[in-house]
Amino acid sequence: MSSSIKKWLNDGEKESLQLGYADQETIFATYWAATQMRETSACFSDIERESCHADLGKWLTRVRAGDPRFIAAYEQSYVRLGLPQLVRETD
């Protein structure tokens, strides 16, 4: 599974990734959040540490809040990765 996810994120190779859209969106959001973290984040050495949960949680909250950087990354990648278009709530 790990190598399939890497191929999908890096090369857009969808064929080996047998996941539904919701799972793919979750993986992309987590991937984006990880790219926003400092290189020294505890998440890269011990995902069970409380500081990792706080760091990852901060970025995933920004995903849910529609952070413009996440929106831009998603819109730039959704065709290549085979994700559905992002649906944004209107006020």
C-alpha cells in the first residue's frame, strides 16, 4: 500500500491504488499537511508523540477550514491524481 500511495502522489499512477475518493482525499490532505510541517516535526520520527498530534492537527484543521494554500495544491493536483473536483461551501 505504501508504495502504491507514493507512486500515486509522485507520478499520478492511479492504477495500483484501489481506494475510494474519500480515502484518496484524506491521503492527499494528510500529505499536504505533512509538506507544511517543519522538517524537525515529531511526526517524522514518532507519530505517536503528543507534539505530532498537535502539529498534524493544526494543519488538518487548516485543510478543513479551506486554507488557500491547500485549495491551490488540490486544484493543481486533482486532475493528475484522479481526485474529484473540490467542493467548497458557499456562504
